[in-house]
Amino acid sequence: MKIYRDINQFDVENPILTIGSFDGVHQGHLKIIDRLKEIAREKKGESVIFTFYPHPRLVLFPEEGNLRLLTTLNEKIRLFERAGIDHLIIFPFTKEFSQLTYTEFVKNILVDTLHIQTLVVGYDHKFGKNREGSFEMLQDLSQELNFQLEKLDVLLIDDINISSTKVRNSLQEGNVQRANRYLGYSYTLHGTVVEGQKLGRKIQFPTANVQASDPYKLIPGHGVYAVFVQVADSRFRGMLNIGTRPTVNQNADNRSIEVHILGFDGNLYGREIELEFVEKIRDEQKFASVDDLRLQLEKDKQTVLSRLPAL
């Protein structure tokens, strides 16, 4: 897959292109990508995805501060590559660009600069200033500017359409199994191990305190999770707590991400690790004593061992 951050360097004879943020690169997105590749084969062209960085909401509504994304840019690139895309355009989203009308975007960028032959869009396509670019408008532009247009139907799983919003909601509810089904892969979180209060050591459950690498990456809802942990080239099973640690933490607003890595003994401070979410095993709860907490952690450990295959 070839990556472009400058559209003036793009030089493909027969580009078959689709546009979008593609947050999560989920099953619905993959339906569009599969059709994109199929059309490219039929027309002896090359598949192209046109996406944006940073996310448009970060530029247009920076004061909101509540944007949470399913994928970082690097994760998205890896998922596109895994999907078998030929070309990826990462277009710099700016306030100036956001002022382009939809007609200007299609004519000046897609047709005059990228020379698209075919444009593939999802069922809910809306784009351009004030989201004015509807499929009906695109139909008129395709005839005027001489490119082909294809619209895809919604992908249904569990009788509902797959969207990035539905994946986010599932994760925020702690339902990572449903989220993973919608995504088509296990949700991951990358982070750096930082120093914590070291209380886990006192009850034989030392934890790595994780600081997410990207401040906009969505962190699943509070609870205890069965996860896989990637440390460099080694993979481990782990029990992860996301929450406020109510038994030992006096500051209820201080959310923590802590993972006890089964079978690992070493110093991880300052190192990057990856958490792969498999299943939520229980809600976070407050115990009457630290001893009660330790007993529950023993049960959690057995649950994790029973839910995750041995490595």
C-alpha cells in the first residue's frame, strides 16, 4: 500500500476511490473496501481510500473536548494495509479546507487533481461544508464531470447497521465482545507503563499502570476485563481494571488503567505495551477490606485463565 500526504504526488492512471474518516475500519467499512477492490479489479484500476487527519471534529470543534476515536492514525493505516488497499491518501484537514463547497471539493480535488474514474460511497454519505454533499448531489456531479458512482447498502449484524458510533457505544458500555464482533477484530489500546501507588504488590497482584498513548483514543467503560498483553515480542494473558479503584483510591475522579500480567515478572516502567480486549468479566466494585479485594482478584484470575486460551 502506498501512502500519500500530498495529493500533488498522487499519480494513478485509473483510481477507484472512496472517501471517509473510517474510524475503526469496522465490518461496515470493510464491505465498502471489498466492493472498492472488486470494482478496481473489474475496471483494471487501483483501489484508493481518501481519509483525513486530524479528525475533522478536532479542527472544527476543538472546544468540545469529548471526541473519542476507535483507531489512531497508525492503527488505521495498519488496518487499511491488512484490507489490501492499493493507495491511501491522508489529506490534511484544515479550517480553510472545510470551507470548500462540496462541488468545489469534487471538481477541484477528486476530478481535476486525482482524476477519479469511479467513486464508491456508503449508504449514509454526507460530506462537504455543512454536510451538504448528498448522494443525489453526487449523482448530478458524476454526470456533469464524467465519473461513475456507486452507492452501497448498509451492512447488518444482529439486525442493526454497523457504524463507528455503535462500536463506541458498545465499548463505553463495556460490551467488548459485541464491539469486537462489529469491528471484525479485537479492540486494542496502546500505552506506556507509568509509576503507580504500587499497592497491588502488597496483595500479590502487582499491576502495570497504563497511560494511553493517544489522548483521543476511546477507553472502554469501567470494569474488569480479560485481555491479552503484548510486551515487545512476547504475549501474555492479563486481568485489566479500568475505573477509580474504589477500595483503595480516595479520589473518585481519578480513572486508572491497571493490568496484572499473568506469568510476567519484570520492570515495565517506561515501556510500551498493547492491550487486546477480549471480554468484560465483572463490574468494578468496592470491597469492605483489602483482603476481600485480594480474594476477588484470585477469582478474577481463575476466570481469566478459563476464558483466554493458553499461549
